[in-house]
Amino acid sequence: MNLITTSIISAVAVTGALTMAAPSVGATDKTSCIDGSVRSNLKVTWISSNSVTVGTVGNKELCEDVPVFFSSYTMPDTYNGQPFKNNPTASPQTIFDNQTIVLKKGATVASAMTIKLPEACKSVQVDVYHGPKIDVVDAKGHGTQYISGKILQKTQATCAPVTPETSVPPVTPAPEAQTPETPAPQVVIPVTPAELPRTGSSAFSLTTLGSILAVATYAAAYFSNKRN
């Protein structure tokens, strides 16, 4: 084998070795990425009682997508305020609100999550955990799914009474405008004064009437005396 052939074979061997060692474009380096399904590889930062950010420890890349859940739970009214472990008054807990995100493969930036909390008259537990979603927390808690969590003690003794909707006065619609009725026309019948018959002059009539009354009076007196 001559020197030229040996050189060509050596160059091909080196090129092949470099090709095999070089990672494909867009692939995650398995030697540096981390498994997000392992609790210790994730970092939870509490912004407030109901708001957190979730990312990887050291901002390392994830090897695969990882679903993460953030839930709030209403604790029993009989809860005694002590830690959760081996505390029969701390469960069962019923889910109140939930948010789910997926931490993407290769991601290095933490993701924010925010949920709602029950009334201030209720003790609350808030938990960040791996899937699947847990709707009711029993005495076992979140088990191996648990990432981080807190118990929030109630801040008021009693709940505010709920005002029934019927207490709102009903709205009376405005009456529709109506056209006033037209009154019926009044019929006025003129009264004609009665007149005595015109049989002569007024003086004659009065004289005649007086004479008749005098004769009637005399006759009545005459017959009265005659009976006596």
C-alpha cells in the first residue's frame, strides 16, 4: 500500500469518527440534560400563596417533556392545624382549582403557574406535583408525585353569609304611555219657562181670579154657619 492510499484511508476513518460523534441538529445532549420526572431535578419558587414558577435545577435542559400540576385543596373543617403526616384531621381534601403546564424538552426557562384559593374561612393545601391530576387527597397525600407544597391556615373563623339573589328588589318596568280617552259630549237641553195662557190682559186675569176666590170663601162660610 503506497503513501497516498494510506493517507486517503486515514482521512476517511477520521471523518467517519467525527460524523458519528457529532450530535444531530436540534437534538438534546443526553449527557447534560436531566430527567424532569425526578423531583430533585425540578425547582419550585413560591411567588405568593397561589403563584409559583417551576423550572429545572441549575437551568439545565430537560431530556423529555414533563407535565406539571398546581392544585389548591379545601381541607376538612375539623382540621386541627398540625402538619399533614399522620394527621387524620388533614384529609380528605377536595380540589378547588388547578393549572397544568408542560415543561418542554430542552427548555431552560422556568414557567409561571397561578391558581385560585378557597374562602379565607377554610384551611387550604396547595401542591405542585407530577401528573396525573389528583382530585381528592387522602391520607397518603401525593405520594411519589409530590414536588412541593404548603398548608395555609384559615384567616377568619366563619364564612360570610351568602346573600340570596331574591334579596335584590325586582325592577318594575315603566308603564307604557296611553292615549287619554276623549270624554263624551254633554247634551244641554234648554229649559223654556212656562207661560200662562194669554186669554186677556194681566189686570183682567187677576181681577177675575180674585172674584172667584171671594165667592168661594163666602160660600164656604155660609154653609159652615148653616150647619151650626
